[in-house]
Amino acid sequence: MVWPYKVRVVGAGIAGLSFAVALTQRAKASGPGELSTDCLRIDEAASGPSSDGAGIQLGPNVVRLLQNDLGLSNALHTLSFAPKCISLYSLQSGKRLARLSLEDFERRYGAKYLTMHRASLQSSLLARLHESGHTVSWASPFNNGQEGPLATASQHKSNETRTTQGLEYKDTLLVGADGRRSACRKVYFEPFEQAKGRLGKPNALRQPFFTGQLALRSVVTSLNNVPEAQQQEIAVWTAPHHHLVGYPMVMPVAAGTRLHYNLVGFITSEDTNSNAAGWSCLASTDQVRLLLQALHPSLQWIPTSAESWSSWPLWASPTMQSPEDHYKNNVFLIGDAAHAMRPHQAQGSAMAIEDACALANHLTSGSGTLHDKCQRTAQERWQRNARVQRQSLRNGRIFQFTGPMAWFRDRALGLAGSRLMDQPWLFRGPSSL
């Protein structure tokens, strides 16, 4: 079988690399064989891979995909950490409110629950892509699809025509994996929604919005400064209007790897200029003070051990409403380009990888046209992504309850904490993967 499609991927982050690797693996296993560089191209605006970012949590739903579909078992063994449990605490009293054991997750869900540094996952995916004979075209911006390497994806000259009609070639697929500020979404999706609004139909623009929260991140470089209980768990400390998350993660160092402790706290903010902030933006003294206010004495190791805090604005997409939020006319959005998520369910990267593997699976199996396969993927993915979006929003509110609501939360966690924290519908993964 000859591979029948030309696929252009915009973005070489976790979403784009996961899709490219999954597609090459699936194509090789299902019949078409190795894809030529003419059939698959990955373009990235950045000049090269970035070491920016922080720790990420990987539930068993995505660890299975990383192991089985993306061939990263060895990388996970070397570069990830398997915590024993997830614990919820009060930031003000230091008391543990609930505990969910993770030690039986491999038996129950087919894979462990892991933590990892984002850059380690990206570099592992990039190495896997190179093994397949493909590479990334760095410093290759999208340019609105009008010039450069992606120009062959469309013959339309105007944004208006291209957006409403899609790509000219029925056997060409453009995969937008270019993050929250997605140029693919801006060119092919947003003007389409604006046109619907002008025609008197509901106007549901998918543009991400600032959530009113900042994430403050820091790293404790030695676990000797972290209490023994926290060295083996993911900890969530709740407080009125803010909360804090911490967990061990493996960091590459000159001598190999070393366990560090990742800290990320969430505070409210009215900073209207947060869109310009990046990973390296230092948090202000007032922001750190707001996060660590009323800290219980047993938690004083946090301010004394944490290195400088960075400030990162949290943006999120509106909750997905239909398959068209993923796919329109041979343009498919995955990951943050389609559904930038609040991090309070720790599933943003996981949903991006699920998107990637689902699309690769449909493209390399089943019958129908390219359009049919993309439609099936979009129909399969949007409701699960929407559910995670809603749960992430709900979790953020629950973690930061005040007054009587906080008391009822703590009471419920004390009575049925592990059952409330477990998420079988999520950790089992979608039935198609």
C-alpha cells in the first residue's frame, strides 16, 4: 500500500511531535511502511528545541500511549518518576485531608502514574522522530499558509476564501499543533466563526482567554530539603483563593539524572498584560507573598528551600462545543491549539497526546476519505476534551474554596477522599486507544 496523503504539521511541541511519531509508527505497522519526507513535514517557528517549561503529570491513560504507540518505554524508565500517592492537604493547618494510592494503578489501568519534566518528554519524542528518518524544519513559521514550506497546502489567495473553503487538495492534511496562539486556528477557524456571526448565527469564537490566575513555579534542587512524606507523593495544598502543588521529578544533569522537587502555585491576578509573560518571567515579591500567606509552620521548608519563582499566566480555551472545534476542511487542530486547558486536572499534555494518537490511528486504519477519517477523529475527541476542560475548571474552584464551602469540602474528603479523587473514566483512556 502506498501512503495516499500529504501531511503538514505546524508545531514541534509535545502535541506535534506525538502526532508525527504516532503516524510514522502506525504507518509502518499497518501496511504503508515508512513515510517519505515528502508525505510528512513538521514545521516549527522556533529556532530549535527549548528546555523551558516545568514538570508535568502523566496519568496511566497517556503513559500507555507513550509506551505502546510512541515507543518511549526506555525513556520513561530513565526520565520519569512514579509517585506512590496523591495527597490533599490544608496549606493553613498542614493537615492531610485525603490520600489516593497510585501503587495499584498499573494493575487497574494498565500503566503507572508518572511525573516528568516537559523538556525531557519533548526531547524523547524528538529522538524517536529522528529514529524514523524524519526531522523538524526549525525556524519555519506558518506565514498564514501563503508562503514558505506550507504554501503548497493551499492555493487560495485570500484568508476569507481559504477559511471558508479549507485546503485546495483533498488528500492534503494540515495539522495545527502550534499551541495557544495557534496561527492555524487564526487563519482557518476564527474568521469562519466571525463569518457565521455576521450571518446572524451563534458566534462562538474559540480564542483562548486569560483566566485571571497566575502559576508561580519554582524548583527545589535537593530532596534533602523536602520532608520524607512529600518525597514519594504528589501533594496538593488547598487554601482560600490559592493553592499549591508539589512533586518529585527527574532532571537531567551533567552526571546523568537527579531528583528535584517541582512546585507550582496558583493565585488570582488582574494583570491585563499577562499575555506577554513567558516561562522566564520572575514573580514579584507580592505574588510570592500572596501564594505563601498563612503558611503552616510545618511547611516553612517551602519558602526556605525553593529557588526563585517564575510567573506564568494561565490562559484557557472556551469549553469545546462540537467536532468543528477540532476540524474544518482538511485542517485539524490538536492540543492547546484546539483546547488550551487549565492545569487543575493535570491532563493538558495528556489530552494533546491522546488527540495525536487518535488522529494517527484513524488516518492509518479503516475506510473512507481523508475527510471522513478526520471527521471521525473529531467526533471521538471533542466530548472527552470538553469533559476534562470542565473538570479542570471545577477542580480549581474546589481547591480554593472559602468559608463553609471549604469546610464541606474537607468533610467530604475525610469521608470518601480516595473515591472522590479517583477518575476511572479518565485513567482508563478512550475506548478507541
